[in-house]
Amino acid sequence: MFLLCLLPSLTSTVLTSSGSPATTAPTTCADCIHHDYCVVGAGPSGLQMGYFLQTSGRNYIIFERSKRSGSFYELYPRHRKLISINKRHTGRKNPEFNLRHDWNSLLSHDESLRVTRYTSQMFPDAQVLIDYLDDYQRKLNISVQFNTNIENVRTEPDAAMPDGHVFRMEDQHGHHYSCRTLIMATGLSEPNIPPMKGIDLARGYEAVSIYALLWLSAQFSTILSAWELSRGNAAFEVADSIYGNTILVHMVGRSRVRLAWATHYVGDLRAVNNNLLDTYQLKSLDGLVESRLEDMMLEEKNGKIYFTLNPEKQSLEEKFDNFAFREPYDVVVRALGFKFDASVFANKTSALSQEKAFSKKYPVIHHNYESKSTKGLFYAGTCSHSLDFRKSAGGFIHGFRYTTKIGQVTRAHSRGC
């Protein structure tokens, strides 16, 4: 994505632990292992980036903190069913047309690397995608350095570099790295936690076990799952997995549910997860409520959790006997999505957008995917979705596999290469 310009020749070639060529830094930091391009994250977008960099003959490395590619999918989605389409039969031979209905595969010259060849499930199990990404990396010999947790990323002045600085970083083992161009392909990984009083009483989607919830629901009675801003696939996924074992499930969010089949935006609620809407509309105890979470609060009494109005936010002159949440709950699940984790940066190399409410979860970037605050810093995959949020599919595999390719061209053009 973005990166086709040739650099001046570099010297003193060494070998990284992954076996890919590297060069020592052209200026200071004699202990640094230098690459022209460093990609952080070996998920779908990082591997797609690696493929294009490799086929372009670039000097690059992908850092992955886990022991395998696509480690995100070892944990998510929690109920293990993907919501991306895997349509094997289209009646056409045109590969581009067929990819239109294959939302999980990455681009490459190897026709065997299609998720449609791995399973016949319309909505595959997450393990299928993990196995596919492992094969993609291995068969295409993409340079990934596993078990490497990058931290302390920063810029340091370097007149020899096109942008006037070089990126430096370390891993958990104390190894030093540097690069001319840094590409963040880490996705969105920091849980979105609202400023709600008592939110610590809720179990986070990122840590909750579906099997534990099923066990709890067998012991107790009621479960509340929270969602926000109409991006409710995670919350509905949890509810769909447990609602057959509960007395009721209540969901609360800031606005109405947006259904993907109505909005044509694949990030909205998908039909594969929306069974709770049936039980709600057919008046079978489950329910959905619209409310600003900041105006509410959670409090614990006698081992139960109460969802009430926050007196600091609301003027309460009387007690409402018909308040929707007057009964207590046994379990509260926080499933409010994720935002970009900028903790990897040591200085103001990256900043989250404050331009629009929805984009506070994404880095601030130009239309060539370059950071607005730091030249030479680019974003790939889900964390670049601010450019087409709710307009297109750039935040999903079947979208960013193409924006990664387009980004290469725009980056080369901006450098005059």
C-alpha cells in the first residue's frame, strides 16, 4: 500500500530472525536493525501489505506480537462465527466477480489462497480464517517476525531521510529497529469504555467467556448486554449466544439499531446476529432501550446489579414505578466496540481524530492514508476506515484488500516515482 519509491542504496546487510534482508541504519543507532518499511501487525491488512511490498521488491518486515498470523481471530468474535460472506458458487468464472462475493480472501497470484476453498460455510468459523492467514503468510513467504511486541515508537531527526526523520522503536527483548516508512496495521484493539458511573461492574466483551455466561445463565436469571452508536454486532452476538438460556436479555444503546440490509453498510447489524429483535418485537420478555449511557449508572446491591438514572446527570423529582430497568440483573456485559490503541507511540507521532464524533476511534489521516501529524507514518486496514466510514467497506477485508493496493499507487505518485 502506498510505498513504491526507491531509496538511496543502503549498506551492511544483515538477517532478521524471519530470514528477510535488513540493513543497518544509515545514520546513528548502530545497534538498530534497519528496514525501509516496517509494518506493525500481521493480521489481514498487514499480510496484504506485505504481499504488495514483496512483489514490488521492497525491503520490509512485518512485526507480529503473537506466534501466528491473524491472532485477533483467536479471540474474536467471541462466539466464533464470522459475519463476512463466503459464497462459493456464483455461476461465473470471472475471478473479480467471484471475489465480490468472497469477503474473507486476500489478493494474490495464488488461486488456491481463497477462503472459499477452505470451507463451504456461508459464515465461516473464525478458525478457518486463522488457518487461511497462516497459509497465506507461509505459501507466499511473506516476511513476518513473530513474537515481537513493538513499543516506544518515535521519530528522530535524520536529514538523509526523505521526510527529515527516521522511525525508531524497540521490542520486548530490547532489540532496536529503525525504518524510513512505518505502516500501522494493528486494527482497533482498545475497548471503548464510556464515562459511565459504575461501568467497572460490567464484564467487557474483550474478556467475557461465552461458555462462562452460559454457565452463569444456568445459575441465575437475567442478563443485560449494552451496545452503543448502533454498531451492535458484538452485543447482539453475545445476546444471540445466550438468550436461549436466560429469562430475559435487555440491551441499551444511544440510538436505534441500524440494520445492514436497510443501510447497505456491512458494519451495521447483520441478520445473522439479530435473533433478539424477533423476541423483542414479538414481546417475549427481551428488550431494547435507547438512552445515553453517560446519563445512567450501574450500582450493586445484595449481589445484584441495578441499572438506574444517574442523579448527577438527571433531575429526578419523583420515582418512576414503570422504569424499564427497575428489576436488577445478574450480569452486565459491556460490548461497545473498539478504538485505535495509540499506546505504542512514545511521542506525538500519532493522534486520534477529534474532527467528527465517529472518527474519534480512528487516527487522523490524509486521503493517501498518511498521518496528518507525522510524515512517513501510514495506516492500513481497519484503522484507516475514517476515510470511508459508513460510505464503503474500507474497514473490512473485502474493502481494504483493495485500498491497500490503491494506496501503493497514490503513495508512489505523491513521491513522484
